[in-house]
Amino acid sequence: MSNKVSIIESNAYKFPEIPSSVRLAILLPTARWTPTARAIIGAMVGVASAEVAVLIADNSENPEKQQFLKEIGRINSNVIAIAHEKNIGATNNFYYLLDWSKNIEFTAIMADDDWMSPTYFLDAYRILLENPTANAVEAGTTLVDFGDGNLIEINQPSMRGQTPIERIAQWDGFAARVTTYSTSRRATLEAALQFLRTTPFHGIALQFLRTTPFHGMILVEDLFELNRLATGDFLSVSGHGCFVHYPAHHSKLGDATERHYNLLYKEVGLQYQFIYFAGLTTAIQCAMFLMGNYSPIVDPVQKAICGQHVFKHTFVGSFLQTFAGESEQAVGAMLLENHPDVRDG
């Protein structure tokens, strides 16, 4: 395996070869060149092995960083990096890595501004090997900074069952989580990825976390979870590893709602009032996913039951709750007064 950093032209999606011995691919999309990014990338030298590849796709267009990636490859050839000739954007880079790893049995994802202990993904991978009915595993402690500098534990409970609805009925669409990053069977993401590539809300599809007091839903997290639960269990187990997610680098100003808007919607061009309707769009799209052509559920009865359950769960628990209390109703009235185009259709 060459330890050179392949320079991929922006219009040519070529995939360097992955050794046949690899069963787990840790995917690291990167654009930053900060001390944190350098440390995270460097730490992958001790994680990668013949069985575990670290796949890095660089958007930085930075020669110094490309040289660093080349040196990392010389130390451990199982850290395989490419650099895009031109920045292809975060969304396309995310898809690039998932397409590159499509034929690998297991995948996990992390960002270049997050932090993890070296065994965090490896522990989950070993548990997956021991549990053939599980599609995803969260092992150890998962923490997140919501923008106020405090770390909060957001581990999810296990969700098990014999049928899709038994598992999906345990799904909490409103809990803060970062299960997009969880170690999982790569095949159990494919239906969600196909749906994401067709959704009209593509711009917000790759935001990984919800922090809103209005219970706004972010699509990729939900679709990945529902795709996995449609065909297998989600396991949450104790462990020595730790994962810290920092989604707050663009969202430190304002109250919780303003930080939520700045983090998830502002940069993709959505107006502020969209935060009040995120739950509705998510309810519709999650139901469409489970009941439509891209559904991972084969049985038509289960498709209908699961789709209807998820729509009701999200519509009632997220969208309607946005306007349930007195203060929320006042916000809704003000929203309609200030935006007659919304009120009048």
C-alpha cells in the first residue's frame, strides 16, 4: 500500500484501495489545520491496524497538512489519506468517505474537532463481532458541549427487539445524541444514505446534533438510527473509552435557541423561523423513509406500522410541543404576526 497522499481532482471521485484484511474503517473527514486536528489525526497512528483502517479525506487544500498526512502514512500504512484538489464541501466529503468504505463490514465516524480515547471505537467493534443481531454499538462514555462550555453525558439506552416496531418503539427522537458517529455495520446505513441524497432538505441533512429547547429534529441522526433499528439492535454498553463531541465552534453567541439556529441552520441559508418547523419536516421525512421505496423494512405491515409510529412520535412530541405551553403559544402568535406569508400560506 502506497503511503503517499492521493490528490483527488474535484470532479473525479477515485477511491484508493483498502486492504482486504480490513473489517472496520474509521472515517475522518477533515478541513481544519489546528492543533486539535493535528493531534486527532496523529493519534490515529496507534489506532489503525491490519484489521482497522483509518480513512482520511482532506478538504483543506493545505500543502503542509498534506505533507503531515504523508508522514503519518509512512509510520502506519493503515492510515490511508486522500486530499481533494479543491474543497468539495463538508457534505460531499462525508459522502465520499461513506462511498469509499461501502464494501467494508463496519464503519465509525468522527470529526477533526472531536476527541476520543484510542479504544473507543475498537471496544464497540469487538462487541459488534460478538453480537450478530446488533447493528450499532455505543461503548464507553459519550459527552457533548452544547455551546456553553459544559460537558454533558448523552449515552443512549440499548434498543432491542425481535421485530422492527419492537425496536423502533424504544427510539427517543428528542434526546440529544451523536449516534451518527457510532460504530455500526456499514450496510445498515445504505438505505438512509440513498434517501438523504434525494431529500429536498439536503442542506441540513449533515448537521449531526440537536441542541434546541424546541426539540427540533436533525435528519441524518434520525435516519441512521432508524435504518439500523429497522433490521437490528442498538447496544449501549459500559466501557473505559470516551468520546467528546464539540459542535459549538460556530454557536457560542446568544441564548440556547440562537445558538441552535447558528449551529444548524444559519450557514445553510434557512431563515430563523425554520427552527419552529424542524420537527414537522423531520416527522414527514422519517415516515416517508420507513414507508417508501428506500425503506430497509421488507414486510409491508411492519413498514406501515413503523412509519406511522415514527410520524406520530415526532409530530406530537416535537412539532406540537413547540407551541404547547403559554410562552410557546406566544412565540407562535408573534411568528405568525411577523410573517403573514407563513400565516396565509
